[in-house]
Amino acid sequence: MDRERKVVRGFALFLGAAFLIQLVRPARTNPPTYPERTLSRTSHVTREAKAVLERACRDCHSNDTEWPWYTNVAPVSWFVIDHVNSGRRHFTYSEWAKYDEDQKPRILKDICDLTRKGDMPVSTYLWMHADAKVSGADTTALCTWTDAERLELQRH
């Protein structure tokens, strides 16, 4: 009898805690996107590279994140929202025009290097977004584009 009470009490505490953490709700934001500031408007992005960026990078590196249902459920929501905010701090192609001419080549190089190493997209994103997996052809498309874009920036 005492053991059953402990199990019930433990389960009740668990449910209470699960309910209470739902009250801590970090903001799921999508700042406005101004087309004239975007990467695709201010640079020549190849069709192939744009397809990869849209499929594999957009949710964390743009202002146009699609927030799935599970981003309403703590503690998963905390992790996802933090991940998106971190991605946007590193680089957001919705705000490409704000980066200066010294930052853009470094960001482009990082896009290629991190994708080539398999660090992007991050594995935790791929758990729920298998379609975001980047193939060898996708990596080639991104790196070919980033290399050409870096050369173009050097000319100016």
C-alpha cells in the first residue's frame, strides 16, 4: 500500500511539473522579412543552391521559420527556440544586406565548410526533418555557389 501511494504521488508530481513548465513560454518569433534585404535579392544565388537553402537551412537561418506543433510543448520548445535564435545570430539570409563586405565572404565560406563537414544542418534538426538531409550533390551546389559568390565579392 505504501509503495502504491509513492508511485501515485510521484506520478502526480510528474504531471504537475509537466503542466507547470508549460507556463514558461519563450517567444517563437519571425521578424519581418524585407525582400530587398534578402540573400536571394542582393546576390546571385543559383537555383540549385537556393533549393538547398530553402529545404535545409531556412528554419534556422531566416526570419521565415515554420514552427511545428511540438514547438508549443516545453521543454522541447525551449530547445528548438534557442536553436533557431542561435542559428539566426550566426547568419540569417533574410538579413543578408546588413552584413558588411568583410563578413559576407566568411559567412559564405562557413556555409560551404560546415555543410561539407556534415555539421550543417545539425543532426538534431534532421531528427524531425529528414528531408533537410544534404546530399553530396547538394553540398557541391552550395559550395560551387558560395565559391563563385566570394569571388564576385572580391571583384567589388
